[in-house]
Amino acid sequence: MSFRTLDGVAVAGKRVLVRADLNVPVRDGRITDLTRIERLSPTIRELSEKGARVVVLSHFDRPKGKRVPEMSLAPMATALGEVLGRKVRFGEDCCGVAGQQTVDAMNDGDVAVLENTRFHAGEEKNDPGFAAELAKLGDIFVNDAFSAAHRAHASTEGIARLLPSYAGRLMQAELEALEAALTTPLRPVMAIVGGSKVSTKLDLLGNLVGKVNVLVIGGAMANTFLAAGGVGVGRSLQEADLHDTALDIVAKAKAAGCEIVLPVDAVTASALQAGVTTTTVAIGAVPADQMILDVGPRTVADITARLASMRTLVWNGPVGAFETAPFDAATSALAHAVAAATQAGALRSVAGGGDTVSALKHAGVLDQMSYVSSAGGAFLEWLEGKTLPGVAALEG
Ligand code: 3PG
Ligand code: MG
């Protein structure tokens, strides 16, 4: 895939509409994690330094086409100003007279954030009229919101068809990292997929078995695969209605020459509770009244040993119930092994998804991966092999 970057684009004196993803975590009205804003800032800074009038568009949360005051982007405009260390204006609307007034008042190098695009029903409908309203406010469109690129909305897809459009630096970094991980990877490639439900990752598993050499399945979704193979999993979370689907994935993997690696031991307990008594057992010996809550140390050793011969790793989903100690042990141990191989230059590691990022942060190695995606849903859809509409609109 080729997409247009900002290299060589003349932006001085131009109104540049930048689609950002300012959909940051907020608790009690306060932003709790600035990562997305920090990772967006190089694009804004570059454009501003080159003399563009930088007009930032974004959604926040899901106001469903109505003006919901608690979902205003005003706090994100302030936060962007703090991250950039400069004044950032805020416009009360992303279109119409108010939007126009905000943009008309800007000078070269200025930065403004306009109000939540999802306050307008046309945004999520990808209404051409609304896209045209947005496009009126700019001369050039830059999409730097990879994490919203799975949405075919007016500010991600529609507008890109109306203005000269380019990938911002964060979008570019995401696409380059993801392509290097799955499209043109150094082989062999391992994927670690965890999480609780096979049902949410069916397409992802189906796509990965055709792309990677080794697929490690952990988390509660491994239970479904084990149970489908006739292994007792006690009271563990699993999806009994997906056994045939799990077997289909195993067959597809076999046909594609992809090795599926399932846990060989497990840490079990009678309930998912901090401080609960745990037992480590071999797979096949899980007591009927116990639940599998983490993969065991032999499984970690097995995966770590295999990792030594891998050149590329794609990781999505924790292998245990990592939010509750001690069921974070295996995920953290793997995170450290991946970090060490990456830092030694032996492995290119790409991770993504909300839980995965939390788990890597919890293990203290978030900054030791080759690349961590800023996206949740978009990262998953990309792993599923789907075309992301916001990215497709930048191709050429
Ligand atoms: C995200 O946070 O994953 C993106 O901003 C997309 O948000 P959405 O799921 O509300 O479309
Ligand atoms: Mg979301």
C-alpha cells in the first residue's frame, strides 16, 4: 500500500484540517492519559512551524449527533496547548458560522481545535453535505487519526475525497510499523493473541493463521480451543458454542503451515479474586471446581524459548487475567522477554489494543517494544485484514 505523506507538501499560509483522535480517557471530567495527544503533537508542531494554520478536527466519545456539554473537546484543546507549550484556540463548532469565524481569525502558525464532530449527525453517517461543510474550512486535509480510521465518517473518509489529503506523521508511523509487522515482515513471525473471548477475535485469528508462522493463543480464549480438543477446563470461562469454529481455525492453520501453540500448564483458582489460593497444574489436570486464570510457568518457558528464533512479534491481548494479581505473572514475564529480545535487536515487536497497552504498562516495558499502536478497534480491524476506510482514502 502506498499513501501520501507530508514530505514535500507546501503548507505555509494554508488552512490545514488535521483529523486527530482526541478521544482520550477521561474520569470525573479529567483526562487520565495524554498518550494520544502526545503522539499527535509532532504533526501539529511540524505544520505550525511550517507556517500552516492548523485546524484540528476530532470526535470525543459517542454523543450520537447531539450537543452533549460533557463531551466537549474544550479540555482537550487546553491539554494540547500544554503538550505543545503554546496557545491553542478553541472553536465552539466544527462547521457553520462559528467554525468559519474561528478559522478566519487565525494567523499563519496558529493552532485551533474545533468542537466535537460527532455533535453533528452527518459525521457518523458520512453525509456528503456535512463533509463538504467541514472541507470548506480547509485547503488541505491531513489524517493523523489511525485509531479512528476504521470508521467511515465524514471527518475521516468523506472529507479526504474532497481535499488534497495526506497521512500525518502518527498515521504514517502506524502504517509503516504495521506493514513491517504483517505485510512485509522479517520471518519467522509469531503472533500472541489473548483476551477472554474467541467470539470477538474470530476474524483476527482466521486472518493471522494465513500470515504468521506461529500463533500463540492465551487468555480465556485458549480455554475454548482446549475444550474443543476434548481437554477438561473445569469451571473456566470458555465458549462451548464455538468449539467447531475453534477446530476450523486449527484446520486452517494446519493447511497454511502455521503452528498453533496452546498452554501446557495453567494457574487455577476457585474464583477470580486478589489473594485467592492458586494451584499450578498441567493442562489435562485442571480440577473440575477450578478456573484457569493464567497460563503457567512451563507455558511461559515454552513461548520464551520459541521467541528466541523469531524475528517479528505481533501482540494483541493478555494471556491471563492480568488486572488481578497474581494472574498478571505470565503476561508480565512474556512482556519482559519480548522487551529484552527487542532491546537486544533480535526482535521487531509490535503491540496494540487497550488491554495490551495496559498490560505492557503494568509490566513496565511499554517503551521497550519496537512499536505500540495508539489504536484499539482500528488495530484489531487491521489485524483482521480489513481495509480501513480512513486509510484507503489516503492511498495513491
Ligand atoms: C477509539 O477510541 O477507539 C477511537 O477513537 C474510536 O472511537 P469509537 O469506537 O467511538 O468510534
Ligand atoms: Mg472507544
